Amino acid sequence: MKIYRNLSAAVVEGLQEIFVNKKYADKVIEKILKSNPKWGARDRRFIAETMYDIVRWYRLFKEVSEAEAEDFWKLLGVWCLWNNTEFPDWDEFKGLDRKKIEARYEEFQADRKIRESIPDWLDELGEKELGKEWDKELTALNEEASVVLRVNTLKVDRNSLQQQLEEEEIVTDAPVEFPDALILEQRQNIFTRQQFKDGLFEVQDAGSQLIAPFLKVQPGQRVIDACAGGGGKTLHLASLMQNKGRIIALDTEDWKLEELKKRARRAGAGNIETRVIESSKTIKRLENSADRLLLDVPCSGLGVIKRNPDAKWKLSVDFIERVKELQQHILEDYSTMLKPGGLMVYSTCSLLPTENERQVEKFLESRKELFELVDQKWIKPSEGFDGFYMALLKRKN
């Protein structure tokens, strides 16, 4: 594979935005690709995949190349060697020695923090919380995430959509254990397809697709999705409810709910009402009103690092501690919206027990008379998709 200077310069510029200006990788890549509409599919794929690779392996590449801070050209050079690609004789690559890099790579295989390219503190935290499991999960978090579609059953069944895509040479797998999922065999920009524009599918990880069914919703119920965000799980709930009943989607950010409204229109989901959480009064007005309640709470996002590798470098101990306080606050305050006899799901995209089952245990300690744990499920990255935790609780009275 030949690499080109204009594309390489775009990769280096993007890495600068991510690591120096602390921008989110997906937004940086989106902006770069939008500003260069003449690039073909191969060029765009090179930009996106190379940037994600270097972000994912940032520490390892930095250590083996002995690159100075912010010398992103050197990291691109290591990426070339990593992919058996000869890099051109450019000044930016001077000083890179293949044998020396390979020797240092072998040397670092014994050091998990460098081998798996992760900050020291995060490696220590993962081992403390997950013990021997951490090794396997950390390796899985460095794998490239699959592109998974969730079929919108309000408009189409899975077999029909799979056939439609196959006619356009988009090959997918339909896993038995994820009844609404189609997994792309080859990565591509699926958002340009007419089927997406017509609302026949959303992009949603397979593990994430298990959360809405875990809530056991029925058509005609009143359901509250209290941390709805952009609404991926809200839309899944709407399809499971066959557009019957009512879903109240809450969030503290109005712009996220505006995005949800657009997605709901495209999906043909007509039973969703959005409300911004302006104060505790918003929650108070909904007390004892929900048959089902979804609390898909803010979290560290450790379970989705294969999809968002830059999170490794943006997370901090302080942030995780703050988010754990917020999770407990949401559990305590928002659970009042559930009717007696109703079911509630608490879910995260974290692997840490202190964000997951420990939070549920803490909540139940002071509410044994009101709530009981019915079931809980862990989806691990080593199983092939993103990592999630979900707990199903019932309000007794």
C-alpha cells in the first residue's frame, strides 16, 4: 500500500486535534472528511482507520519509536511498519529504525501497560476491580469494533433488510442471540444508504441491543427513558412496544433530545414524547407514573473503548469518582417515577463493579422495603462486542 502526503498530513493534523486540543476522535475525523469531499472511499477509510489505530496504540507506538511529545509523524511511521507498509523517504520519518523499533516492541511485550497501550492508573484500576479477568478484557478492548445494525421492526423485518442490503453487495451476519441485529462483514459508511435514510435501521452495538428487551416492555405501557441522550435505546423501546403506549424520553441536554426527535421521525416512532430535565420538579411531576423505567446512566464508558479508543487518554480517576456519585443520585432520585409493581433497568457501558453491581447493592441497602433485584446481566468485550451491565429491579410497593 502506498501512502500519500496529503492524506498523511490530514492524519497528523487530526492527531494534533485529539491529543493536544483534547477533541473527540469521532468528531475530528468527521470534520476532516467533510472538509475534503473529493476524497474517495479508499482515502476516507485510510484517514479514519489510521487515526483510530494510532489513537488506540498511542502509548505503545510512542514508546517503541521514542518519539518526542507531539511528534505525530513518527507515530505514523510506526503505524506503517505495524502494517508492513513501506513509508516514503520523507524528512518527517528520518531517524525511524525498523530493527530498533522491532526490538523495543519485543522488549515491551512483558509490560502489559505498554503492550496494551493504556495509562498506568487505568491498568491498576482495572486489575483492582476485575482481577484476573482484566487481562482478557483489556486485550479485547483493543480489537476493532464491529459495525452492527439494529433493524427497525416498525418498518421492516430482519430477513427482508438483510436481502435488500445483499442486493447492494453489503453482506451481513444475523446472529441468533441478537434478534434485531445485522453485523456487517466489511466496514463501510452505511449512513449514505437509502435504507438508513428511510429509517429501516440504526447503528447500535449488539450488546447495547440487549438493554431495551431486558426491561420487558409491553405495547400500551407508559415507559420512561430517564437518560435518553440521542435516543438509541428509546427507539428500540418504541419498536418493541409496536408504537403503542407512551415513552417519555428525558435528558438534561436539550440538543440530544432534538437529535432524538429527528431519529424518531425517520424511524416512524410516534409514541415518544421528549422532556428536558430542567430541575428536580421535572422528576417530581412524574412520580409513581411509569410501568417501566430505564436508567441508562452516565458512566466511565470503559466497556466501549474499542469503539472510542481516545477515551483511554481522556478519562481520569476524579471523573470516575464524580460519575459514580451521579449514578447513585440518579438511582435514588429517579426511581421515584416508577409505579408500585413496575420494573426498572439500571444500565451502564462500564466494566467496573463499582459502577455496576456495587451501585445496585448500595441502592438496595437503603430500599429493601421498596425494591428487589430480579436479574442482572454482564456483556463482556471478550464476547466480541462492547461491554455492558444491566440490572432489572422491581418496585414492590
